[in-house]
Amino acid sequence: MGRMHLDVLTLGSPALERRAQEVSNVDGRYQELVYSMFEVLYRSGGLGLAATQVGVMERVFVYDLGGAPRVLFNPVIVETSGEWSFVEGCLSMPGLFVDLVRPRSVLLSAVSANGENVTVEATDLLARLYQHEVDHLDGVLLIDRLSSSEKSRVLDEYARTPHWV
């Protein structure tokens, strides 16, 4: 079986604004997709990557914080608490970084790579990563979390800046 060649979609791609479909059955069909998504993640230097960012409209994301690659299917944020402001970037908007307030802690339920239902508690960077990737699967970009005036300012600035992926 050949590898899939995937590239990160960037701002303006309609796929980034659409909600992904639930994965009905986590099985071997996803092995190639997940492997290819990790290739893109590592090539791009990111921490996480949602399937929608590579044009696959299914609810799956991969991530690697410190050498522990993981994949989650059908993630749902069940609970949040606290508040944390942090400068956040996105592979789909290279070079753009915004200070964004998100919950500090989350409780996430998902399906693991081996098809088991899992519940994960996360704080700080991991909690932020989960929220960012679930947003992608819902068709929400980090700039959509800004006020309309801040979003306009950031997009104007982004449009004036050259971007290399």
C-alpha cells in the first residue's frame, strides 16, 4: 500500500471551515492516514494536526508533545475549567501568532488508535492543543476565537506578510 501525500491546507481553504464527520469504525483503514498525518506534522514542525487541515473531513487528529506520538478519533471536550492566555500559532496560518485566552484544563473523551473509548484530563499546553485540534474538526480557526475587530486587524496584518510553508 502506497503512502498518502498530504499537504497542510492554509487560510482560505473551504475545508478549514467545515465540520468533520464522525469516524464510524476505527480500524486498519486509518493506519495509512495517521502515518501520513504524522509525516506532515513532523515536516511542518507542529505539535498537532487535525485531519481537516490536510483535506480529510473525518474527526481525527494526531499530536506529539515531547516524543510521545498519539492519535485520537472523535474527540469531544466534555468539561473545561480555569483560564489561560497563551500565544498560539497554527500550521494552516504559517507565521501568524495570536494571544488567545482558553480554558486551562479540559476533560476530553475520544477513541484511541486501538478502538477503545478513553477519557483524558489535560492542563496547560496539552489542554490547549486538544482545544485547538477539536476546533479544527469543528471548522473553527483560532482567529475565529478573536473579537471581530481583533480578527480584522490580525487578518490585515497577515495579508501584508509573506508566508512560506
